[in-house]
Amino acid sequence: MITFIVKGNRARTAPDFLLKDLPGSGGRIDILCRCLTSSLLLSHGIRKDVQVILCLGGEPDPPKCIRVMGDNVKHLSPDERSTAILLMKALESYRKGEEVESTPGIYISGHSFKEILEQYRERIVLLDEGGDELGSMPVEEPCFVLGDHLGFDEAEEKLLSTVKHRMRVSPLVLHGSHCIVLVLNRMDMIKERGNTERKTNR
Ligand SMILES: C[S@@+](CC[C@H](N)C(=O)[O-])C[C@H]1O[C@@H](n2cnc3c(N)ncnc32)[C@H](O)[C@@H]1O
């Protein structure tokens, strides 16, 4: 299982944002929508071995954590509007103290970004343009962490300063969703090469 954790610093934590103004009223929730579809959607299918964890830190009731599982998510389409509707339904379903499944494969809880990082600590690969070049995968079942347009705050940077793996996908600063596509491309190529080598060694 490959995991992507994306921080939405100001992503709205109530289901009251406007679908026609996701960046403004949703606190750049459009970024989270693009990261979600980039992580899970193939041209005609879903990546069943990927899960995405969106950490919403905006008003009025942070934190919220929306987890989407590729192996059972339903109704996910490439357009931002329908993806935002799924996130809105998740926010409507929120119950204090428990993780709730809002629609198939989509779960919401009140976990904070810090709690999520602690949960996945051993497998974290921080995506950072200042890191080492992403070649082979440094851990089994990697858990990639990335920020939104605002990156991470001071306390989070401090927490992340101790992670073992900090990798870059380009020398340039890219959009988070583009980084995800490059990471998955890298993993697909590594997997294909492994399969070819196994076949030729038979
Ligand atoms: C739009 S960038 C953030 C820019 C923001 N102004 C900042 O200073 O952090 C969103 C996220 O994508 C990831 N990212 C951007 N460029 C990258 C690169 N070349 N290699 C790896 N990760 C990158 C980082 O995790 C970053 O937090």
C-alpha cells in the first residue's frame, strides 16, 4: 500500500463552501481535490494499492482528516467539482470521537496532521525540493507527505526535521498534485522493471 498525506492548511472544515468557488470559500480545497484524483485515478480505473489522507486545518472546526482508500472508493471522477462534493459529504458525516465512512471508501475523523504523522512515522518519505533525488524507494509501503501552497508551519517543520527520508522529484518547486504524478510514475517504472527482470531470469 502506498500512502499520500496532504496538508491543507486552510482547507474548510465545514460542508458549507461553494462549489463554484472552491479556492476562496473552500480555503484552497481545490488543491486537495487535485491531489486526491492524481493519487487514485488512472485513465479507466483506480489505483487499488493507494490510500490518500487529507489533513484539513481550516476554519471553523479543525482538525479534520479525510482518508480515501483506492481499493473500495466509489464515485470518484477526474473533475474537481464532483470530488469536492465527496469531501463535502465526508464533512457532513463527521462525528466526534470515531472514524465514519461517509461514502464507499471515504472516511472522516478528527485526527490532526501531527497524529497522522505519528501513526505512519516509520514509513514517511517527505516530499521536498531540497531533498535527495527520488531513485529507488527508500522504504517498503512508503507514506509520502506533502504540503499545499503554504507548505508547513514552524512546529510541523520541526516535527518533520527528524524524518529519515526527504526526497525531491525535481529541482524546481512543483504543484503537489504534479509531484504525486511523478512519484507514482517512478513507482510504476520500478515495478515494471522488477517484473521484466523476474521474467528474464526464469
Ligand atoms: C506548491 S508546493 C509548496 C510551496 C510552498 N510555497 C512552500 O514553500 O512549501 C506543495 C508541496 O509539494 C511538494 N513539492 C514541491 N516541489 C517539490 C519537488 N521538487 N520535490 C518534492 N516535493 C516537492 C512539497 O511537499 C510542497 O510542500
